[in-house]
Amino acid sequence: MFKKIVGIEPLALIPSANKQLESFTKSLTLHTDKPTTTNEIVQRIGDADCVLLSYTTDLGFDVLSRCPNIKYIGMCCSLYTPESANVDINYANSRGIIVKGVRDYGDEGVVEYVISELVRCLHGFGNTSDGRLRKPWSGLPREITGLKVGIIGLGKSGGMVADGLKFLGANITYFARGEKQEAKAKGYEFLPLHQLLSYNEVVITCLNKNTVLLHENEFEKLGNHKILFNTGLSPAWEAKAFNKWLKAGCNVVYCDTLEALGDKALLDKPNVNCFNMSSGRTEQAFVRLSEKVLENIKQYFNNESNL
């Protein structure tokens, strides 16, 4: 049992999960607002041996080095690689701190978001971000059938987006670190990045946080009259090159959150579509997230008892 668990910022856990956390500790404190300074984070942690956080607060060396009692950090958000995490995992591990995150809890909502926005764009449903009646992307309403779609990053989320669009008739190509046999079996063709950008009318980036693949050369290959989605937690592009591409011609971009877009000033652009609401934060996702966070803690205690 932990001596003290502290949730240092709002956590997307269901009420029953918060109740279960009480069984793992003598003292439980869950903050409902986000800390604004390093000192505030340190104060909230205090002498806690278990810290829980989401993806909006950083736990770096400057915090961890001042909190000597931490034994376990539970990331109530996605963890893919140490480099993309908002926790300094390498330093934490050097101190014997166990860091656990979760994966694959909000992907279903992302798939629905991409399909919903793409259908609205192609058919001309609804209004643009600046309130004007939307016109069909190509002048006449179109189906997804036969649409050339390139997926950059074919992990769990990217794979699910590809599968959803393939079901609706899209022609799927992808770029990843290497060719995937399971994707080939589904009929998805691997293309080098520049070829994928030139070939496809729609490009969807599904990358880990802080992974930037689109620079000026890539946007030149992408060209004009293209639809770009970013489903990641940070921009997949270099800002200057992206802004130049947005201004160059008839292009549109879709991001569900401001974190994915990267620049609040872009929200007023007529070809930028951003609701600033995470498409992965659904009722069902909160349940899956809660279950995985609790299971990580249970596994931590199981491992401790086997030492």
C-alpha cells in the first residue's frame, strides 16, 4: 500500500476508479485544477510516494529531483516512448522510480472524428470555422469511395483510421518506420514519405507526441488542394513551413485540439478546422483509461510482492 497518492492535475478517471484508488493508499488527494508553476507541482507532490498525472503537466528533472519519496508515477494518458512522454522517464528510472502509462484507450473516437470531418468536407455539410456555409471540397458532393488517403504513422491509432476509411472505399497508402506485413495483407501500400505526400489528396498524420516529419521540402511535395489531418498530441510539422503551405493555395487542415494545431493564432484562419476538443476523450475512453490505470497499479504491487 502507498502512504500517499496525489493526482497533481485533473485526471480523466471515472468515479468508481477514484474510489478504488483509496484501497491502494492511506491518503488520497486528487486536485481538480492544473498546477501553473514548478514550485506548485512540488508542493502538491509533497511527501507522496505515488503521483498520478495526465498529459498536460510535465514531470521533469526540476520536479523529480526535489521529490525524494516518489516510488511510482502513473501516467493517466498515453505512453509510447520516453522521448515523447511528459515525464523524464530516464531520470525517474535512474532513481528506481517506476513509470507506467497506458495505450489504446481513445482511438475509437479519433477514427469517428476523422470520418465525420472528412465526410463534412467532401459533401459540404455544415458551416466553416468562420461561420460561412461550407461548399463541397470538389464543387460537387463526393463520397470517400476511391479517395486517395495517405496515413503517416501506422500504429494502433493510424491503423484503425486506415481500416475505417478502407471500409468506406478509400484507397489507402501509408508511411511508417518500415513496411508492415499485416498492412500489406489488407492491401495497404507502403510508400516513401515524399511519394505518399505527392500521391494522396488526403494525408493524415498519426504520430507520437513531439514527432515532426513535415518540413518545407515535405510541404512542397504535398502541394496544393490537399486535406491534412493531424490526430497527434502535438504538431507533426515545422511551424514556418506549415504556415507557408496554408497561405499558398486551396488547402485545409483538421486538428481536434489546439495542442495538435500548435498555434492559437491559426484558429481564425478560414482553412483551419479545430474544435479544440479531444476526439479521444469519450465516455467509453474514460472507462478504458481507468481500467488500465488501475491495472498498472495492481501489477506494480504484484511485482513488489514477488521481489
